[in-house]
Amino acid sequence: MSFAKLKAEILAARDNREAMLNAVLGTTPASLVFVSTALPGPRKDLTGSDDLFRWALTELERRLGSLQALAQGRDVLGPYAIVAVGLSAAITKQACVALEDSQPPARLLDLDIYGADGTRLGRLDIGQPARRCLLCNQPAADCIRLKRHATEELIHHAKNLLAIVSGAAAG
């Protein structure tokens, strides 16, 4: 697949996800969690990514209680789900940050939280530091923006993290 075609598909998938999210924001008095994987590089279907996604949904339900699935699917960016949670956005965000920080493979998850009013809650909103880079201790956004690490190095690290999840799922 050409780079231009892949880029167009990625942008279309992002637009579609945003449209789905906008369609459900404000339709429920619950907080929403947009669950997805955050894998570096062009391929988002790395071995173990589905195992990680399923683990995340199971772990979210264990930590947050019953989840109401509002949307779920797969696109060029990988698997995703939008779930409603019966807790405040701040408590939900705290639980999701704890989940993302609970073990190294969970760093490959992206758990975005929205309050019942549609406001997105970030780590800084609950007094947590910005997400750290996969490879160093700098803020991830800075490393991405400055292209501090080679894509292949990031992909290799992500594959190693996913191998942990795949091994656990097989065992």
C-alpha cells in the first residue's frame, strides 16, 4: 500500500471515530471511555494487539464495574470501543491512568475519558503527569513531535510488549 493511500485511510478512520464519538457524546448521563490501542508505525494489527484490547475491556470492567458498549469495531487504526461508565469522569480517568500504568504492555492502550457533558479529561486535569514515551522518560508528545526515536525502534519495543500479552493469553 502506498504511503499516500495509507495516510488517507488513517485520516478517514480518525474522522469516522470522531464522528462516532460526537454522535454518542451527551446522549447518556454517564462518563464515556474511548478504548483503543496506540501502536507506533503504519501497521496497527501487530500480533498481540487484539489480546491487549480484550484484556483492556475485561480489566476496565473489573476496575469500573459494568460497562455499556455504545460502539465497537475495527479499522485501519486497530480495534476500538466506546463504553459508558456509571462513575464520574475524574474517578474514571484515575482508574484508566492506573490501568495504563499497571504493566508495561498497557502503555500501548489509549483510554480517553469524556464527562457526561462531553468534556475530555486528560491526565493533567486529575493532577497526573503527561504520558511518558515508550522508550525514554520524556513526555510522549514531545518525543513524537520532535521525532526523537526511530519508528523501527518504537515498533520493535511495541512488539516486545505485545509478546508479553500474547504469551499470557496463550498460557
